[in-house]
Amino acid sequence: MDQDTKEIDEEQFKKEFEEKVEKRKQWLLEELKSCGKFLDVSAKKLDDLDALTIALFLHECQTELTVFHIGANQITDRGLIDMLTGLQWHDKLKEIYIGNNEITEVGVQGLIEISSCFKQLKILSMSACSIDDSTFIQLCFALPELKNLQLLQVPGNNISDYGLVCFSTLLATNCLPNLTVIHFGNNPLTSKSLVPFFQAMKKNKTIKILYLNDIGMELTTIKQLALCLKKNKTLEDLNLGNTGFSDSAASVLWPSLKYLKKLQLWNNHLTDKAIYDFINVLEKEDIGLTYVGLQDNEIEEYDLVEDLNALLKQNEIIDKLTEQIEHKEEMEEVDEDKQVKQMIELAKLEEIEEKLGQLEKLNEPQGETQDVANELQGKLKTKKWTGENEDPEDKTLEHSVME
């Protein structure tokens, strides 16, 4: 009896489980269909079974997807590889987010193998995917084919010095012409790779935002960063949060911030001395910085921070006024160009009108001459037929010729 009851319970459990699976499958399919071109199922607590449903949808979907967001779920390598079989046919993709799942370098390698399909890709985000140096170097070989890539996020992985040196080579040779944002935060990087990376960044003219937070930096590394910032006029936003940044590092970096606009230094070891020194530098040097994040440092005199923020605010106001003036000048140049074009078109129109007038004048005398000629011919014909004013000598001459 107990055995029969156990079998009934198992069948009932299996039936209920299948019903739940089918119900969730239908729910997920409705979610996917409502996404249109932007497939975003981030933070939906999806697992590999759900990933299989997504894979089937990708195979059958007739819409060309431009966004593929599956981040912050419980999908593993198996689920990602199932989805990649259908994802490779959507070659118009511009954004791929797969981070914060249970994906490892195995799944990432699968994505790298089909990455050449996505020629229009602009954003590639793979946070916390257990990417090691070997996998990242494979990615570095594939990246030059993604000519439109603008943002690369690989924080929280296992990328160390070998991987970053390989990536620095791409920057130095300008193989990533449209890349503007890099996020390397919370990777086990040291001065062995950071120093050549900053050397490659000196002449870079594309990277505007750089995340290097949660990476321990020695003073020798900060010195190379300072040299980089003196040369690089493109980088605008730099994150050095939780890097062990100290007062001695600050004294090296402060005078080098001529072109940088935003600097994050949260959760470091800065004291009042560093802030006081920075205020002096701002008052004496031509520094373009407009914001510094100083949360969770060892600062006690917050009046100094307020004075610092006031100076940075002045820089921000100056920047905005400069942008407004430049924009106004650009608009004025556009208006001047329009005026010049209008003047040229008006001059051409006047020239055409003048030439038409000349043609009309030339046509008028020709018409009068023709009328006079016709009138004379008419008179001559009349005289010939009527015989008026005939000259006798002409008749005699005509008679002799006939004889």
C-alpha cells in the first residue's frame, strides 16, 4: 500500500513539475515576444531550462535583434552555449550583456568563436565571468574584427598581467578605433602590466572613460599614470576607487590633471594634507577637473572638501560657458555659410537674369531687320510685276542678250 502511494506521489509530483515548467515556458515566451528588437531578460532568475526556451525563440524569431541582455541570472555555460546556436543568426546585434551569471571561461570562449558575426556590435559586457588570461587573449585576437565596438566591460574576472599587456598592444597599434569606454575594475593586475598600459594610453585618442577601481597600485604605477595624463588629451573620466591611493600618490598625480574632467578616489587613504595640497594646485595650475569622488577616505576637515568642491564648481561653470560659446560660434559659422550660399545663389540668379536680358536685346534687332528686309522684297516684287519705273536701258540690254 505504501509502495502504491509512493508511486502516486511521484507521478503527481512529475505532473505538477511539468505543468510548472510549461507555465513558465509560456510566460517567458510572452516576455520575449514583447521585447521586439530589444531582448532584455536581465535579473529574471532564469536558469538553463529557461535558456533553452530562449534558444528556441532565437531560432524561430523573425525579428532582427539589436540588444541581447541576459545579465544577473543563474545561467551556466550549458545554457549560454544553447543560446549561442540561435544568437549567431542575429548579426545586427549592437549590445551583448551576459555578466553576473554562473558563466565561466567555457561559455565566454563559445561567444568569442561566433563574435565575428556581430560586425555592428557596440557594447560587450562580461562582468564576473571567470575570464582568465588565456580566454582574454583569445578575445583580444577577436576584438579587431569588431570595428564598431565602443564599450568593453570585463570587471570582476581573473585577467592578470599577460592579458592586459596583450590588450595594451591593441591600443598602441590603434586596432580599436571606436572604443571609448573600458572597465577593467577588480582584476588581479599589477605594475608589470599597468605601466605598459599607461604608456600605450599616452597617445590614445579614443578612450574617454577608464575604470581601474579595486586594483592595488604602487607609487611607481601612479608615476606612469601621471605621465600618461600629462600627454593624453582625450581621457575625461578615470576611476581609481579602492586602489590604495595615498597622500604621496596624490602629490604625484595632482599636477597632472590638466585635461581630466572627473576622478573617482573613493575608499582610499587620503587625508586632509592631500586635499589642502590639491587646493593649492588648483589655485596655481591650469587644472580642468570638475569633479572628484572622495567618499570613505581618512579626511577629517570637511571644510577643506567644501573649498575644493567650490573650486571644481568654478571649473564646471567655465566649461559650460566655453561649450556655450563654442556652440554659438559653430552656429554663427553655419549661419555665415548659409548667408554665403544664399549670396552665391542670388548672384547666380542675377547673372542668369542679366544674360537673359542680353539675349532678348540681341533678338529684338534681328526681328526688326527681318521685317525691313521682307518689306523691301515685297516692294521689289510689286515693281517687277507692274512694270513701274522700268529703265529703257535695261530693256534694250535684255533684248540684246536674248538675240
